[in-house]
Amino acid sequence: MSRPDRDLLEEAVFRVVEAIPPGRAAAYSTVGQVVGTGARQVGRLLSQAGAPLPWWRVVNVRGELPPALIARARPHWEAEGTARRAGTAPELGLDPRRLLSPEELARLAEPSLAELSQLSQADPGSRN
């Protein structure tokens, strides 16, 4: 993948993550579906992000984050009222039944992705 393509993908992932509303979450794979890449690529881009992003709103399909991130995510989830997993181990993550669907996330991200598409068509070298 060329650097401009990678930059465009990175920006698209970040815009989709920023479109996830407070109190909601999406799976890495759902973000990937919306932008046309895989879940692992989404995770890698988020782990390398230099910009402040609501990373705690992106989890695996079971509603979980890596154990090292759970303690950092918990205060964000509590502040936003994010639905936690019910039952014996709510500390492990979010309720996977409450994750955004690809259709919901695409609808939420559509304005920002449309703007990105227009910017990239107007100036293929720009990234904003």
C-alpha cells in the first residue's frame, strides 16, 4: 500500500472511530467493514495513533479489550454510561449485543467519510 493510500485509510479509520457516539461502542471488525479493511489493521492503526481518539469505544466482537487496556477504558465507559457486560464478569468488557452494527456505524460516519472523499479527490496529496 502506498503512503498516500495508507494515510487515507488511517484518516478514514480515525473519522469512523470519532463518529462512534459516547456511550456506544463498535467492534474492530465493524470499523474495518465500514472503511474496507480488516480488524487487525484497525487495531494497529489505533495503537499507533498520535491523535487523541476515543479508542475505548472500539472493542473486539465479544465486547472486550486487551487486559492491559481494561483499567484505562473503565473510567471512560463509566463516565459515558456505556452498557457493560451483565453477569459474573462485567469487568471484562461491554455488552456485545449493544455494539453498533456496520449499517449503524456507516450511517453515523457517512458525513465525515463523504468530506474525506471530497478532500482526497480535490487534492490527492492532502490528508485532512
